[in-house]
Amino acid sequence: MTLPTPTPTTAPTPTTTSDASAADGEPVATAPFCARPLPGFAAQPRPCSSTPPAPGPAVSFRGDDDGFVVDEVPLYAPSGQGEHLYLHVQKRGVSTPELWKRLRATFGLREIDIGTAGLKDARGVTRQWISVPARLVEPRVVDDRAAVESDLGVTILDARRHGNKLRTGHLRGNRFTCRLDDVDDADVVALTARAAVLARTGIPNWFGAQRFGHDDRALREAERWLGRRRPARTKREEFWVSAVQSVLFNDWLALRVEDGTWDGVVDGDVCEKRMPDGRGGPLFVCTDVAADAPRAARGEIGAAGPLHGQQMRTAGSDALTRESRSLQRLAVDHEALLAHPAFATGARRAARLVVDDVVVRRDGPPRTCFVSFVLPPGAYASVFLAELVGQRLVDLAFAPASPPTPVALGSDDG
């Protein structure tokens, strides 16, 4: 089912614009279902969902060395038996896609042989599980682990067999530990208080800058590639499709934050049940706002926004109109998007991000503190830090920070 379009238009044809350029100097392409290039991360509005923190001197997040640590929280432990070898690896400065590349080169693997529960970028220290065919990898790991670690540029913390390949989403979440610099004692008190509020209320579940690449490079590559009109055949091409879906989701979420419905439900919303382990559960369409609104307020359910594609669960009524309004302001022809072979799937993503186990502690060198927290799969530490610190945050590790626009749409008591 396609979304209603208030002003019918013919499907735009792929073009490039002469007045905009990507970071590499190439003209910015237009996806075949868009009338103009999609906005990059910094250009998209991300309004505040609550009263923003008070202004003040910059707080720095470098995300390097031990100042940014990510521990994957697995969904299950390897059984010790099976055809797949699960490697628990620690990486410094190595992204998950780069590790895939090194595994293929070292062991002669195909891309399809490698399984991961989620993507980690190169910043900081990351620990995650990865699955590979045991018959091709285990003998070398057993005989000369040090050589394998040298070839891959990682430390192997554990290696155990399991019966199935690790797949995207096979994790409970990620535990983050982030060091903030240029903070004083008053900052630590304020951050601790605000962290408690955000842990109670949740925050908008934006896609972070990493999804779009440095200077939106992944998004611009996606727009050029989509002109070929073919399905995604590699992990890189799947990432490009995801970058486009992320732009559309963030714009939809911005509209819901602006009208104060991001953490509630409206008629026709596709809603997601929250499972006891904190992960998303089954989807259903809201047909009784009076009954479902209290459940949303208690955190039992929540609206799930569109990751557009042919198999995406369709919203109805008021929710469908809101999704259409978002596409209209981005000049996206939804029918043309669904006809594109790269968008054969589609999914839903929670609008409200639940943050667990938040701790702010003074530790290490003077004028530093550490913030640790657990996020569900697919959520971004940079998004939480931007909500926690506000416009004072300067992200020196990935890209210039673009924190939420300081528009107060609620209160910290909400």
C-alpha cells in the first residue's frame, strides 16, 4: 500500500544538481524517486523533546582510545557445538566492515560466510561477536592465534562453536562507556540529574551521523547508486539503502517531536510492544488511542516509524497522513520508491529510545567524567550524548556535532 500524496506528481527522473556537490567534488545526484537531493544529517531538523540543558562552555567528546568503549551484549551464548565459529574480538580503530574485508582476505571467505549482530565503527575500543565457517577458520585460530590476530588487527577474546550463523539483530544491545572532557563538578551534578530524567522519559530514536558517513558521503553514494535501479547485492549497497531509509525516518520523527506525539500514539500508528528484555516485540496497528495511550505512557508500547520498503507494515488513518506529509516535504514519490528494486523489504523502528543503566561518574584525569549506559540494537551513543549535554557537546571523534535544535516542546518532568 502506498501512502496518500496530497499533491500528485509524476515520478521524478534521476538527475544531478550543478549547485550542490558532495565532499569529493562530484555533483550531488538525485535518487530516482526524489525531486531533489535528500538533506544530509546536519541539514535535518532534530528538535529537542524536552527543555534543553543550560548553555555553557564546550564539553568535548573525543571517542578515541579508551574514551569510547562499546561492549556488545549478546542475545545468546555460543553452545560449543555446530558448524559456525563465534569469535569474540576486541578492536581498536577497526570498523566492522573493515574486519569483514580482512576476514575475506585472510581466510578466503565470501561475504555471505560472515555473520555479525550489528555494525561498529572504527572509533574507540569495541568488543563484538562475529561468526565464520568453523572448518575454514578454526584450525588456524587453534594453531596460531597470535598470527591470526596480527592479520586481522584484533584481539580474540574467545572462540566457540555454535549451530547457526550470527545474524543482524542477534544482540540484546550495546553497553557504552564515554569520556567527556572539560567538565567541572557542577557539570557532573547537572549531567547526573539530566541522565536520570532521560532514563525515565526516553529520547527520540534518531539515526546518528555515522549512518550517513563522513560529510554525508554514504548518502551521496547511495543517491548515485540508486540510479542503476537494481537490488542491493552487497553489504555496502545494503548500507546505502539504509542511509536513505534513515533520512526518511529522521524527518518523520522530527515531525512527531514537533507536534509532541513522538512518545505517544495516534490513530493508525504501527506500534511495537516492548519485551521484558528491553528489545522490540510484535507490531500492531493502533485503532483505539484511548486504550493504547496509557500503555505508551507506561513504556509498554510505542509508535514505530517507517523504514520505507515494500514489506513495511502499513500505518493507517492519522498516522498514515503524517507519514505522507513527511515524504511530501522531502519531495519523495512513495510509489516510485516502492517500485525501486532496492527497496524490496522495509521495516519499522521505534520512535522512542529507552536508555538503561545510566551512570555518570567522576574518574580519571581532572575535568573529565565518564558516562556509561546501555542502548538497544540500532541506537547511537552520539544521539544520547547530544540529548544529555545539548549544544555544549563538541564531538571531535566523528564529525562536528549537530545537537538537537533548542526548541523546548515539553519539560523534564514529563
